[in-house]
Amino acid sequence: MSEMSYVVVTNAEEQYSIWPAHREPPQGWTARTAAGDKESCLTHIREHWVDMRPRSLRG
């Protein structure tokens, strides 16, 4: 059985999540990375999502 692939997705508030690569992201979310394993996606999020406040709350 092959391991599932994921992508990192973001929304308009610059919040991050992972999403199965074989599915379209939910409405309002955009894929930001190529497909990869879960750990590589989580590493990307840790490195890039440095301010967890929604964009609308940042000054």
C-alpha cells in the first residue's frame, strides 16, 4: 500500500493546513506546494507559518 500524498493549502487569512493531494482544496483554500508526504508538508508549515494570527488581526 502506498503512502498518501498531501499538499499545503492556505486561505485568504494566510492560515495553513494540509490536504490530500488527490482532492481539490476546499473553497477558499489554495494549494501552495507540490505533493509530498505528510511530514514534509508539516515541516513546510512550521517553517513558513510564523504568525498564527489570522491576517485580518495582524497590525
